[in-house]
Amino acid sequence: MNRREQVRNWVGAALRVGLGLWVGWLGLAKVLDPVTFLKAVRQYDVIHFPWLLNATAILLPWLEVFCAVLLVVGIAVRGTSWLLACLLAGFTVLVAVHGWQLAAAQGLAPCAVRFDCGCGTGEVWLCTKLLENAVMLGVSVVLGSGRLGRAGSVRYALLAGCATRA
């Protein structure tokens, strides 16, 4: 493996672990305060069945934590990254639409809107949150391509161990 490939692998690993830690922290914040997350999900007025709203508020944060663990450890990185990319794309659209609706209702510029989007960090500025989601979405897509992030990955360490024994 040449120097360029090593750098790409370790940059990818840093992105993978960084995304995993960030998603895990956000998911854990929601797990620890499910009522606040339930209220945040309800504000988007997308889920109209109480049982589905409750299930979403309970299960979605755990899904995020599980995905974060997989990313940090380096198992199923591509599939996990694509799952997170799909979740982030949906969340970003919901946050953008809700933020623009709040801006119109309050007569503010969209970037002047501050609200609790349900992401686990409390109140955020709309444009800052959209930028954060765009960066996380970009990292997820890059990791989902499978070209980066293999260094330090449990999967590849296990496979390398099996190859040397054969």
C-alpha cells in the first residue's frame, strides 16, 4: 500500500469515527430525554398516529446509537453510512421546511430562526443546522462509497487475521 492510500484510509477512518461519535452523542441525548424528543417530533406534524409517534420517539434514537457504534467500530460501514445518509436527507428536508415556515410566520429571515429541531442539542439556528446536516450527509455518502475508512476497522482486521492463518 502506497503512502497516498494510507493517508486516504486514515482520513476515512477519522471521518468514520468522527461521524460515529457525533451521531452517537446526538442519539444518546435523545435516548436520555425521550419526552423532549417526542415533543420535537410532534412539532413537525408528519406522524399522525400516537402509537407510531411514540415508537418513533423511542426507536429512532436507539437506531442512531446503534449506527454510531457500528461506525466507530468499523462494522457494516457502507450500509450504515447509506442508512444515515437517508435519515439525514429526510431530517434535513423536515428541518428546512419547518424552519422556513417559522421564518414566514415570524417575519424573519430564515437564518434568523432559532428553534429546537429535535436533534438533541437544544435550540439551533436554522442555517447552522442545515450546514451541519449537509456536512454529515456528505461524510455519510463518502463513507458509503466504500473507498475510505477501512483503516482501524474491525471487519478488515478480522479478515486480515483470517487470511494470515489460511
